[in-house]
Amino acid sequence: MEISAAQNKTERVTVWANQAIDALPSLSFYPAEKKNGLNATVLIFPGGGYVRHADHEGVDVAKAANEYGFDAAVLKCRVSPTRHPEPLNDAQRAMRMIKVDGEKYGVCSEKVAVLGFSAGGHLASMMMTMWDECTNEEDDLKDVCARPDAGVLCYAVIDMVGESSHGSSCKELLGEGASEAARAAISTHLRVREDGPAGFVWHTMTDGSVNVKNAMMFGEACCEKGVAVEMHVFEEGRHGLGLAEGDESIGKWFDLAMKFLERHLK
């Protein structure tokens, strides 16, 4: 793995061996200056429909988490035309890198949460439900458990098979004409398990891109399996709000999420 020049104490590293330094996936680290008694890292997955990465859902969120005392890392996974399970493999590998070599990059390895937006939220939800599936057998860290200690899902894509499915994300992740079985296999409300980590889920009623029912289905599945979950559905708000700074109502989500992580990562 190669490391690019650090700037503002940030290191950008490649995820896989023999990978070009400017290629995806990439993992960037943002250590907190003051830990505030916390020993945990938040691994962030920006959205972008599995075709790109939304910048405002990456570094800005990492720096905001730093203010609470959390170390942070931002993964830019491989995107279309790369197909499943490669993005999941990238996320699993990133989690293992933090758990094994976190101190090398200045971040805590003791507790690690995932936090994702939109399609990145789908990736986070796969990590919360499928952390030990589809493992890349060539990963030299494959024996390290990739289970996150908690997860935060922000207007996340969840359903890939039902009425509330997000067709474009499904197409980019699985390709055209994917079978119903293949789509169901990555519909994460169907994959929630009793040993899964606690989740914080938020969405808006007026999201015109990802139906709010995605959040509700994941939350309901957590309840059915006895998995701790905190849910917030805001009355109004477009898709892709990120930190939602300047919005008195929705902007509260980040503080609520950080307090949730403080409780579950101690």
C-alpha cells in the first residue's frame, strides 16, 4: 500500500496491494486533535449512487466527527462498472486495516463504527448485516473480523427488490437484468441478524430520490431481530443533505448520531 503526501494531518492510502495510488478504492484518515475520552473511529462512506462520491458527505463529515472526539476515515470504494461484491470487499478491507493498523495512521482501532449516506448508506448497511460474507479470499487480512461496533444510516438505500427499491443504485451495483434473488440478497432489511450492531437511522418524508420506507423497513427489521436501533424521520427535506447545516430541524441529526455513538462505542 502507498501513502500520498499528508496535508492537514490527513493521510490517503490505497486499500489493496499493487494498486495505483490515484485509483479507487482510497482510504483517508482524519485523526481528532482532542479525543474527549473517546477511543473510537468512524468509517465514513459518501453517497453517489455507486457511480461517484459526494464530496460534502466525506471530509466535511469526518471533520465534524473530529469535533466530538472521534477519529474518522473516509472510504471511496470502487464504483460502476465495478459490481458487487467489490464495494463490500473494499469496505471490509478498510475496516480490517483500521482494526489492525489504525495507530499507524493516527486513529483508534479499539472501536469502529460505520456511517454512510444514500448508496454509501447501503454499503454501511451491508457492513452491518453482511460483514462476514463475500470475503475476498486474496485479502491478507481476511481473518480479521470486519463487524462494525455500530452504524449510522443517512437517507440510505436499503431495498433493492420491492416497491421502494432504488433502481439506479441496484443497476450500477448488480448490472442490468439482475435476478430477483440477487437483488434480495443485497436488500439489507432482509439481512438484519440478531448479532448485528446497533444502528442509528434517519431520513426525510419528502426525499424524492430514496423513499423514506427504506429507513422504516430497516428499523422494523432491527426491532424484529432485537437489534438496538434509534430512528428519526424528519417531516421535510430533500435528498443528499449531508450535515444539513443551516437547517434548524434536520441539522440536529448529527449531534443525535454522535451522542448515539458515544453511548455505543464506550
